[in-house]
Amino acid sequence: MKRALWSLAALAAFLSFAPSAAAQPADGLRLGIRVGAYFPADEDVRDAFGEVLPLVGLALANPARPGTFAVFPNLEISGARSGSDRFLVIPLTAVGEYQFPGDPRGIVPFVRGEAGVAYYDYRVRLDSARVVRARRGGPAGAAEVGLRVTPYFRASARYRLFREYDDVDFSGLELNFVIGSLRLY
């Protein structure tokens, strides 16, 4: 119970750093559908779950503001299940995004860096005699490059950095598309 309360308090404190709606121009932070593929770097993870895992979920997208740098919070969920093997990683990160100069109505290239913490919940069979499992917190990060093609479509490549525990590392490459968007503020 104490962990859950601490987690909620940490999430509330983290989200309080988000810019206020009054400070935002007319086009604010957006929520979209993320579709993509995850390529695990760790051999044990690939053996347990496959070479390529589908990604479907929600993603935050900063509006087009070429030549600017913005910081905002990000919360995602990544996971897979295969037989009795499973993993769930929930990173809560601060994102720093720089959009290169250009026309805000055209294609806008961007780079993003993320740093924060993650909740790890996994059970993975490493060989016929060894199963590792845990529920714990730890560091998380990512580096991403991409293109904002329209206000409703982004494409990117991101390398996720997760902490290795019990000889298992859930880090890997993601190729993502964010489609559609709902303005949050």
C-alpha cells in the first residue's frame, strides 16, 4: 500500500511540472495512437518473446514549433506475454524535444531524449533450470529521432534504455508511427 501511495505521489509531482494551459499557444500537447514494432536487444528476451514485438498504445506528441525545445512528461506501458513468460515495463520520464527549424505546416524533423524511472514486472525462463522474476523500480531512458509529417502523423525510431536485472535487459529499438491526435491542452 505504501508503494502505491508513493507511486501516486511521485506521478502527481512529476505531472505538476507540465506547462500550464495559459502558457501554451493555441496548439498544445497532443495524445495519439502509437503503432509500431519493438526489436529487443537482449538474446534472452528475443528467445522468450520473439525477434519483433508489435507495439500498440498511446503516445504524447508535441505540436510543431520549429526551432524550439520543449520539456514535458511521458508515461507509457510496454509488455508482452508468451506462454508462462511475461514482462511489463511502465516508464515515467521527462522528455526533452528539439524541433529543427522549418515550416510548421510542412515536415518537421525532431530529436527527443527521455530520462526517468520505470516499474518492472517480469517472469522469464532463461534456460530449462532457471526462471527469473521480479517486481521493482529502476532507471529508464530513451533517445529518439523522427519526423512530424502532419499534425496528425509522426514517424520515429527510438532506442529504449532499461536497466538490466537478473541477466535480462528489456532495452531495444522501436520503430513508431503516431496517428491522429487529441489536444490535451
